[in-house]
Amino acid sequence: MNRENDLRERYIYAATRGLPRASRADIEQELRGLIADMLEARCRGLPPTEHDLRVVLAELGTPR
């Protein structure tokens, strides 16, 4: 797993770990889609960097 995927997955885990198991997978999928959309808007067709991902995660706020 590359560093960007690791950051994304750690954020998603932290955001969903306290949720009921039944809804966790759906919310994880929604977060992945939201992060991907935000990265696409930020990078406008260029490959996202680790910095781009960090900015997007910061914009989303703490995973709590």
C-alpha cells in the first residue's frame, strides 16, 4: 500500500471505527468517494500528491 492510500485508509478507519458495523461499509464507501471527488476537483486532471491528500483530509476536519 502506498503512502497516500495508507493516509486515506487511516482517516477512514478513524472516522468510522465507532459506528455500528451494519452501516460502516456504506459510510466508508461514501467517504472514499467524497475524498476522490475532492481530490479530482483540487488536482483538475493531474495525479494527486500526498500534499493534495493531506489538504483534502484537513478540509474534511478531524475524523471524530
